[in-house]
Amino acid sequence: MVILGIVLVIGFAVVLGLGRMLAPVFASIVIAYLLEAVVAQLQRLGLPRLASVVLVFLLFLTGGFFLLFGLVPMLTRQLTQLVQQIPTYISRGQELLLQLPERYPQVVSEEQVQQLIASVGTEAGTVGQQLITWSIGSVGSFVGLLVLFVLIPVLVFFLLKDKQMLIDWFKAYLPTERHLVSSVWADVEAQIANYVRGKAGEIVIVGAVSYVTFIALGLDYAALLATVVGFSVLIPYIGAAVVTVPIAFVAYFQWGWGWDFGQVMIAYAIIQALDGNVLVPLLFSEALNLHPVAIIVAILVFGGLWGFWGIFFAIPLATLVQAVLKAWPRISDEEEPSAGVPESANQTSA
């Protein structure tokens, strides 16, 4: 148990202290987990390990170029268009707010509405300044992004190619008596692999279905909203509710109240229902056995500690905590005296 505790303390200390610098490594590990399933399948078909890794890595690079030069420019263009429309949306929202005192004079006063409009204007100006600051700062980080686009593929390749060598190197620094560590890791590793692959598949499927649905319904910024819907599945229960706001916002200002608006909201509700009741059980073959409260607490804690990667790995980390608690030594039923039998009787029979 002491060895397991030391390993956990060192692991958490490294992530807490070097989390930002290790972000490319985390991203590479996630991608390697995704690609390892394809490599293993090619090996089962008789292809050598190195040839399988090279083939899968080339497919990965092809997909990366498609995302970089196909999807990212589209998302950037739609985000720019949405930002340009925000003043129009704000003015239309102000008109709606000014109508409230006339319709509901006993509930909302004109003074309250004016205060709300003033506060919204102040917040909008603050957000605008933040966007300008971010855009200026992003120019300086462009070189860093280019480095990541080169560094991550290199890390992914070597994680796949030298997988067993890296595992053996890590094991060499562990004590020979590590049965508890091996037991916990075997349980958690299966959960992590299942979770990462399943969650990546869920993001792609939910995002693609949302995009096709929004395009069919004629919703503006379909690619941008579908991408947000896809990534919202990283935060169970909360993500779907939060993403409802921008979808309803865009749909309302595009069509107003009516059947078109209702179609979008009904379609979005159907997508979320199918995701939770059909897609998730199919993709996640191994049950995580975590209570919803435990999942939400894990997202809040690990997301607060490590940002995006904490949110992404919140459920596997919660599974790790669950596995450690399960392996924690406790008094078993066999060690307790038999109910209703005096201790002296047990000694006599022995």
C-alpha cells in the first residue's frame, strides 16, 4: 500500500507542478490511445508492428491536415461572422427588454430595464476589450502553435513505435513487489482506454450528426455550433444544458418564436436523448460504475486543478480514486468472529 501511495503522490505532484508544460504530452498520449486500437487490429490481421504504426500514423497526419486546412478555417470564419453580429443581437435584445415594462408593469419597471441594459453594455465592452487583447496575444503564440503541430505528431509516433520499451523503462523504476500497484493500474488502464476511445468517438459522431441536422434546418453558424455540441459531451449532464443557450440564442435571433425555432430545439433534444440512451451504451463497453454526483464533483475538482485536461480526464481520474478505495485494505468478513458464536467456542473447536 505504501508503494501505491508513493506512486500516486509523485504522479499528482508532477502533473500539478508541470501540467502546463506537459500539455503536449497529454495530448499525444490521448491520440496514441486512440490510434493504438487501430494498430492492434492491423497486427491481428498479420501486419508487423512497425508497418502498422507507420500506416496508422500516415492516416493520422492526413486527418490532421484536413482538420487544420479544412475545418479550422471554416470555424474561424463562422466565429468571426458571429462576433460581427453581436452588436445587432444586443440592439435587438435591448428592444425586447424595453417592451417588458409595457407588457408586465407590475413585474418589471423601466428603471430596472435601463439598469440591466447599462450593465449589459458595460459587460459587452469588457468582453470586446478581452477579445482584442486575446487576438493580439494570439499572434505571439502562433509560433508556439506551429511548434505543437510538429511536436505532437513526433511524440505520437514514438509513443506508438516504442510503446513496450517505454512501459518496460517505467517498470524498471518500480519495486519488484508491486502487486497492488499492478492490480490498480490494470483496472484503471482498461477504463482509461475505453473512456478515451469512446469519448473521442462520441465527440465526432455527435458533432457530425449535429452539423448535418443544423445544415438541413438552415441554422446559421452550423459548423461552429455543431463543434460546440460535440465537445459538450466532455462534461456529462452539464454540457448539454449549457450548449442549449447559444443554440437557442442563434435560432431565436434568426427566426424569432415560431416553428423554425421549435424544430431546432426539438432536433437538439432528440440528439441529446439518442446520445445518452443509445450512443453512450454502445461506445462505452465497460461500465464506469460512477454515481452522477461523483462525476460532477470530479469534473469540478480536476477541471479546477488542470483546466481542459482535468475535465477530459475527470472520469478516468475518478475511476482511479474508486480503484484505490476498492484496493484499500479493510477487515474482511472472514476475519470477523462468526455472528452468535462466542470467541471461546471458536478457540475450543480449533
